[in-house]
Amino acid sequence: MPATSPKVQEDRWAALQDRPRLSEPDDGTFYALLAALDTGWTVEPPVYARPRWGSEHTGKQMYHFILRRGLATTMVSVADSPRARDFLQEQQLRVNRQKA
């Protein structure tokens, strides 16, 4: 099987950014993270936990995952949820939390 060209891989990543709306909007970013990992991106520890912006999100956190594939780097931000916390624990990823 021939190797996939970098252009085709980048097109696949771009397609992840144009994902359908879900009933739970925060689930989309978690699924985008999983899809990125499936396409060869890796998490560059630590994961950064920071307060979520917006008055409707007061007291909630976002996890910022720095992803790397070859020389490319990107970031995916995922809202705090039981699913996200389970993922962090299962993957044994270190989390850098902002001091209040």
C-alpha cells in the first residue's frame, strides 16, 4: 500500500475541523481529539487545564492538548467532562493546572 502524501494527510485534518454539529457541542472537540490521534497526531505533554471563557462557563475548565505529527504542531481544546477526565486518566497524561 503506498504511503499517504503529507498534502492528503493535511486535507484529512482540515476535514476534521468541518465536523457536523452534535446534540452536545462540547462532544465535538473531544471526538476531534480522538480523530486526530487516529490519524497519527500525538499528545505533547503536559495537557493544560485553564478556566473556560464566557460567563455561561464560570467555574468550568478547558483542557488544551498540544498535538504533534512530524514537524507540525496544533492545539485542540476540549471542555472538561467525565469523558475527558477518564481519557486523561487512562492515557496517564500529566495535567498542568492554572493556579488561582
